[in-house]
Amino acid sequence: MMRFMSGPTPVDPESQPWRCEARPELTGGRRIGVVLSHGFTGTPASIRPWGRHLGELGYAVRVPLLPGHGTRWQDLNRCRFEDWAGALLGEVDDLAGEVDALVVGGLSMGGSLSLHVASRRDVAGVVVVNPALATGRFDVKLLPVLKHVVPAFPGIANDIAKPGVSEYGYTRTPLKAIHSFMQAWPGITAALPQVTAPLLYFRSPQDHVVDGLTEPIVLGGVGSTDVTRIELPDSFHVATLDHDAPRIFAETAAFVARVTAPAAPGPDA
């Protein structure tokens, strides 16, 4: 059950949820949906341009604001993994009832949540940008104790090479919340073989938030035989707002079009 029930309204328009409806006249008469999730301590601002690009192509797009985000970092400390996963599953289930096929994707924790969703729902494809399922940081081992002593660490938002860009994330990293996310990693990892939909994996080698331990876990663990990896050499962690963003948008659009295309008739059709 969601623990975050109320709180201040997000003050910046870019940090609020965003959506657009399907335009089947642009997608061959079929209604195609895409649900995109932002990352931990971030907001929809980090993925709005991504969503807008897909919306302009005729796809129904949902960019939710995850519980505890977009208000105060203290609100996020009252939320847990089940809250964020439940919110994204709800968005996927709602949109799935309106479209012929659906793709789920996300940035950072949003990518991890997308893999979680894809292991539990029938989706046409999964797109992840710098997802997190492991870390080599030593201080993470101390979180079970530190979270009861220190409410937050310095923030991880805005790891972006491109100047003058912001994802409107929190300036602090709430420890109870991040520990809950990390506690979910083994379960998400164990379920990766159930992710059989095509996977598009974007990775920034200059990522200062997520280290290199997650990539082999995901690419070696998913059940999908249709896996594409694309490197983002000119971007940091929040690549969806960075120099490589246009490539993310274009490659995602091509991926969505391919994996949601109707199956070709068989030889006996």
C-alpha cells in the first residue's frame, strides 16, 4: 500500500506528470503506448523531452511522478520500493487497457522499475537508460545502520555533462528510501529471466551515479534473445537531458516501431 498519501504540490511545471494520447493515424491505425519512469530523487523533467518526442510520433505516452518525488526530500523517506513499483505498474495497467501494444522504459531507478514491470506484465519491449541493480560503493553496506542515524546523504541529481540543464531533483539522498530500493535489487535480478520482451539498453560510460556492475547483471540475466546495447559517450548519468539525448529519442522511436509492429502473416495465411 502506498505510504505517501499527501504533500506539497510540485512547484515547477516541468516536475509534474505528463501525458499525451495515442494518434493511431500516425502509427498505421494501431494504438501504441509508452510508459516512461524517472529515477530516484528525480522528476518527470528528466524524461519529458523523451516522452514528447514519442508523443509527436503518435504514441500514447505516460510520464508519471513517482510517490515521494517532486516535493521535499523528506517526503521520499516515507516511501518504499513497493510504492514506486506499484505506481508504475498501475500506469502500465491503465494504459494497457487503451492500446494494442505497450513499451515500458525509464532512467536510472526508472529503468530498474521497468525491468521489474517487464518481468510481471506482457509488454512489447523494454528501454532502459543507466539502470541500477548493483553498486561497488562501500558506504552502502552501512545503510542498515546509517539510515537510523543520518536522514540523508548529499544529492545525486543533475549528473549531466551538458551545461544549463536540470532534472529538478532533490539536493539530498534520503537514506531510508534508497536502502529500500537497494533491498529490492536481488528480487529484480532474480526475476530477470522472466523479462523476455526485446530490450534496448543505453549506457553512459561517464556515469557518476551508477557504476559498471549493473550492466553485466542485466545483459546476462534477461530472458530476451533480442537485446540491443547502445553506448552514450558524450553523456553523464541523466543522459535523457544530455548531449546524447537525440540519439536516445531516435533509437527509442525506431525500437518502439519495430517491436510493436503487427506480426507478418505466416506462409499458410
